[in-house]
Amino acid sequence: MSSSRDGAGADPAELAWRAMRSLVLELHDKRAEVTDALGMSYIRAKALRSLVGGSMTMRELGAALAIDASYTTVVVDDLEQRGLVRRAVHDVDRRVKVVTITATGRAAARVAQRIMDEPPPALLALPPAELARLVATLTELVERSAAPKSEPKL
Amino acid sequence: MSSSRDGAGADPAELAWRAMRSLVLELHDKRAEVTDALGMSYIRAKALRSLVGGSMTMRELGAALAIDASYTTVVVDDLEQRGLVRRAVHDVDRRVKVVTITATGRAAARVAQRIMDEPPPALLALPPAELARLVATLTELVERSAAPKSEPKL
DNA sequence: TATAACAATTGTACGCCTACAACGACCCGG
DNA sequence: CCGGGTCGTTGTAGGCGTACAATTGTTATA
């Protein structure tokens, strides 16, 4: 019973994975920081970040946030009341509404983005060579984990 | 505006951090897997995992989960009704109740732990040398991030 | 012994999110 | 023009957590 003990995984891959999860989930909960700094729920901040790239329809925004259409209305209502977002009727199709981020909304989105992208101090203190290797390994892991849909030719 | 663009962070540390967050939060949402597999909320699964190490009082369990005393009652009520946990009055102090995990509860906790500890396939496919370097770097990051309380001597 | 302190419970109210039903306004094809 | 489909909205119900207030049973203290 030395290989499947309670909390002492000896497998290197498992060790790496647990360390990663610990860093992201426990040691540096950026999500909590964001909601705290902006005074809004995480999904609202995510909506703002989504809108930085350009205006979207309610439907598109809901899809981007993976939330229900009705809840999309609730979220946009809230953001609009805060003056972070504007709603306008689409020019050609008057059914759809186009959500556009405002200047203040953009500022809030920037704050959120900066908080989430700010690396832990320990990461900044890493020797350049070691950091470079880490980046190489991690980006490869991301690529190989992201939707391995039957290798897109190439 | 080439250094502070919208989503193209050039800083290596930032790249590493974003990759890590992407892996843990988006690409491999173990938390969702656990709640899905066990049919219970994450905090309930966390309660079970906490109890594997030994019985705890309601108060201790609440502290371990960082939840309110009243909500601790709710959680334990639920786990007890599922037969995953037992409540007993403390021998010496009859105010406190000792929560003990059952055999089935232990099995559920094991399932949860296994899901969360299971590394992404891409991580398992890494060359041993690269994996070893990754583990070394990550564990150091964890150590340096975890409560840097004025260097405990030594 | 009176009284304070503590553990657990119950109850209430709220915030956040999911899921679903129903509706009005609108577009589009027949 | 009419009927079917789409878009956004409103409403409802529920799960999950957080945060308090109040209560009961029990222990410790003055």
C-alpha cells in the first residue's frame, strides 16, 4: 500500500499537477481578488473582458459566458446600471441588441485583466533560464490539452 | 502600445502564469468532474476528504472548510442522510459532536481524491527529464508562495 | 449556585447561478 | 399576408453559499 497512499503521491506527473492546482486554486485565488476589487461577480467581470474585443449581441455574449439567455439579461442589466455597458438596437435586425462596453467599463475590464494576469511573485523571481523552460513546457501542455480534435492536418 | 496590449502579454512569467491558469481552470476542471461524479457539491466532497484523516468536531470541520457553523450543520446533515458520515456525542464534553466518516464515505472520498489528483494526459506524456524539471520548479514555486512568514530560521 | 461562555442547531434573508416556461417584438419564407 | 422561427425579456423555482440572530443544551467560572 505504498503506491496508493492517502496523500503522498509519488508519481512525478501527479506531483506537478497537484503543485499547479495548489498555486492556481489555493495560493493565488485571482478570481476572488477580481470580484473583490471590482465589487461584482466573476461572471460580470468576465462579460466585461469579453466585450473589450468588440461589441456583441446578447446571444453572443451569453454563449461566450456559457450562461442562459435570461441570465444574460440579468447580467447586462446590472452592468448597464453601473454604466459599464450600453445596449443598442441592431441596425438591420431590430430583434437583436448590441452590447457595447463604455470607457469606464473598459477601465474595469483592464483592472480585472491585470489582476488575473499578474503572476505570483515567486514566478517573477525565477531565474530566466528556468522560467523559459517552464514556459516552453506549460505552453506545450496547453496546446496538447486544448481540444485534441483529430490533429488538424498540417 | 506594443508592451501593454490587450491579450498579448510578452512577459515570460505572465505567459507561464496564464498557461497554468488555463490548464487548471479551463482545460481540466476537476472540481466540476468531482461534483458530477459524486452527485454532491464540492464543499461536501471536501468535507469527506477532510474526514479521511480522522474524525473531527463540527467546529473543527467548519474551520477546515472555512464555512459558517450553521452551514456546517447543513452539510453534515446531508452527508449523514447519504450514509457517508456519522455523528456522535463527544465522550467528555457533551456539547460537541464528533463527525466520523463511514466506509462508503471513505470510498466516495477516494473517488474524489483520485479525480483531482489525476494529471492531464499531456502531463503524463512528458519526457521524464522535462517532467522532473517541471516538478522541481513548481514545488519551489509552491514553497515560496505558501505563507512566507519571515523565513522560519534554518 | 448564579452566570457567563460555548457547541450545535434552527431560522431567516440575501447573493449568485442554473434551468425552464411563457411572452412580445420582430424577421423571413411560403 | 400568415405562420413559423428567432431574439430578448420576464417570471418562477431551485441549488449552493454567506451572514446573522436566536435558541437549546452543556460546561466552566465567579
